[in-house]
Amino acid sequence: MPNPIPSRMTAVVVHGPEDYRLEEVDVPRPAAGELLIEVEAVGVCASDLKCYHGAAKFWGDENRAAWAQKGITPGHEFVGTIVAGDQEALGHHKVEIGDRIACEQIVPCEECRYCRRGQYWMCGPHDMFGFRNYNGAMAQYTLVPKKARAHKVSHDLKPEHAAYAEPLSCALHAVERADISFGDVVVVAGCGPIGLGLIAGARQKNPMTLVALDLDDDKLELGRRCGADVTFNPAKEDVVAKVAELTEGYGADVYLEGTGATPAVGQGLNLLRKLGTYVEYSVFGSDVTVDWSIISDDKELNVLGAHLGPHCWPAAIKLLEQGKIPVDEICTHQFGLSDFQQALDLVADTSGASVKVSILPNA
């Protein structure tokens, strides 16, 4: 049985860029149609970090209004156990008290053009756990609204492993966008949490050759364990030349970018063959400049974006529950809620000290 629900809890609260505070707040009480979960784990995402540091994508600039909100508890990669909810909520989500669930990041409005067309992940208002209008999971408890998309997860998985379903589902969506064929040479840039998910997902498509790129040799080895056939370190090798050698000089068929590093964009355009496919899955901290003539006049590339993990959550959870991904090695660091700043700082460490960092609010 779930533990008794207290009246007060500890939560991280956003007061602005680089001003996240640990506070004592009321435990939310579920209204009609809502669930309350006791949070087991919440991953710290690169987008969390960029929001923390004040990236314009979140806090606005001269070209756009702020999207992120103050007063919100961050954390959108989470898993937790249902401890309260009425029959309306339980029936809607097809769950019971005591079930473990993970929720998709977005809480779609179900009313805008995109939602009406089934494209809920591009919802117009774009409310999202931990950023806008819904508290996230850097707290001991959080609410799951009726409009949320919840997925049951086995209790057999460690909490931090179960929470990895969020970045993994995102990576699987990017892989779906790439439309990989059996004969393809596929290059994945980055062996961080998203990049490793891209490799694992691309492996499920069984391309002819799967190449992983990273600046860290230890992470490249982890990329091999996730399914890469070949690995290259751009700091040590000319990866454009290496890919050309693998492909009789033509270049790769597909490039999946998962680093958020500016140089990785031009690298991808240069190592693709004519009529190749570039898929971008990153949040960049600043503008990226490339020679667009490569995309058009030189190669006529297919350049695609990918956002969130629509329709990929069941597959991601299945891969985790079946032990198809080395999550013990991916989920490298866990922190208590009181050490949330250490978790953020570790994700910010560019020396490669961590892979996936998580917070366990009730550990």
C-alpha cells in the first residue's frame, strides 16, 4: 500500500534563470479527474539545464516572448506511483492506485488545430510538465491532469531506469522520422542520453552500418553497447573522411544529430550523401550558422526536425522492460532532492563526468 500522504512536501521552485530554490510547499490535492503520484525519479535533461541558464528559447528575446514560467516546479522526465485519484481519473488512464506510471512531457489542450488532427505533440498552447502551466517532478509529489498521457511501467525497473523512458521515446521518434532502410549507413552524433537512445532505436531498424560519434572514448564504447557497429571520435579523426571511406566516397544515408553542439550541424551536412536525410533532435543554446547551399544546390538533402516522443512511449518502455538497453551504464548518477543543484551542475559539466543524471525525491 502507498505511504500516508503528508500535508507538506519539499519541491524545487523556479524563480527565474539561475534562481531555482528548494522550498516547502503544500502537497497538491487531486481534483476531479486528476491523479496524485509519489515521485520516484526525475531525470535532468539538457533542456532543463538550458532553461536554468536562461536560453532565449525558454525565456524569450527580442524575437519571441518567454515560454517558460516562474513559480513552476521543473522536471519533465519522471516516473512515480499513483497514491490518490478518483474513479474518473483511474478509469480515464486505465490505472489503479499503486500502479507506476510515466507521463509524456506535453499536456495537450485537445482543442487546437494540431490536437484535432491527432498531432498532439505539436499542440498550439504547448503546456508542458516542468515548464509551463503544470508543475513537474522535482518534488516529492506531483499532479497528473486528465489531459496528460500516462503510461504504465513495471515496478521491476529501478526508478532512474524507468524515468529514462522519456528521453528514449524522444530518440525513437527521431529514428522514426529518419525512415531508415536495411541498406543504409546511419551516423548518430553524440553518445549522451539522447544519442544513446538514437543508437538503440536505429539498431532496432537494423541498418547496414550504424556509426556513433562522440568526443569521449568511454561514451563511444557505451555507444557500441547500445548497438553501434563503428565509432569515431571527431577530436581525433576526420569523421567526414572516415564516413566517405565506409561508403565508397558517397557519404552516409542518414545523420541523426543529438548533441546540441553547433559544430555537429555542419559536420552532418558534410558527411551526408546527395539526397541524404538529416534529422535534428537537440535544443541549442545559441544560433547555428551553416552553408544552406549544401542543403539545396549541392545535395538536395531532406532536413527534418523531431520534437518529443509521440506514439513511441510503449516501444521505449518495452525496450527498457526487456533489458535491451544497458541502462545501468547510462543512468550514471542519482541525487536526493536537496542536492538538485549538484545534479544540474553535473549535467553542465562538459568533461563527460556523467551520462544520465537523475533526482530521486523520496529516496
